[in-house]
Amino acid sequence: MVKIREIINSESFVQLVKYVLIGILGLVVDFGIYTILTYFKVNVEIANIISSTCGIINNFFWNSYTNFKVHDHLIVRFISYFLVGQITTVFTTLSLFIFVNQLGYPHLIVKIVATFVATLIQFIINKIITFKKVRNNK
């Protein structure tokens, strides 16, 4: 029981919870734009790239200022975050191409599952690389 309490109170767990909450906000942005674009018959892969990019930009600023609280090297951190996000956008786009276009699964179900997997991958990479705090050795 003590071990569980330690995990729940750890900085990493709190950051994961905040990351998920910020991610939900990003999902609203992502899925909102995706839904609008696909409603107007934009190709699902193109709609995914546009909507995911908007969600990535939104989430970077929220994570930088409210979760990981790192404000130094913002341009470098943004580039790192954006690249990580685009790598996982490739993953979700390929998932849509394979499971929707090739296998006939419903596009919203595929997008939900692929986005969940991508979010876990993003958290790990962003925590370790993008939002790593720079130590001052003065």
C-alpha cells in the first residue's frame, strides 16, 4: 500500500495525469478539426495530418507552461515536441490507411485506438527528451 501511495505521489505520476488531461484537451482540438474536415469529405489521411498538427501545437504550450514547467529553450523544445508528435502522426495515419482503407474498419474507432497508443509513446519520449530539465552547474 505504501508503494502505491509513493507512485501516486511521485512527480512522474502527477505529470502523467496532467499529460493525459492536457491530451484530452488536445483530443478535443484534434477530433473536432478531424470531424469537421471529414464531414466536408477531406481524405481521412489528410484530415488526420491537419488535425493532429493542430492538437500537437495546442498540447506543447499547455505541457510546457502548466505540466513540465520548462520555459527555457522553447524553440528547441517545440521542434522536439513537434517532431515526436509528427512521428506519432505518421503512426496514426498509417493505421488509418491500413485499417480503414485496406481492411474496412470504421475510421473513428481506428483513430481512437491509434491515438491512445500514440499518446503513451509521446509521453515517454517527451518526458525523457523534450521536457528534460537542464541542470545549471554553476
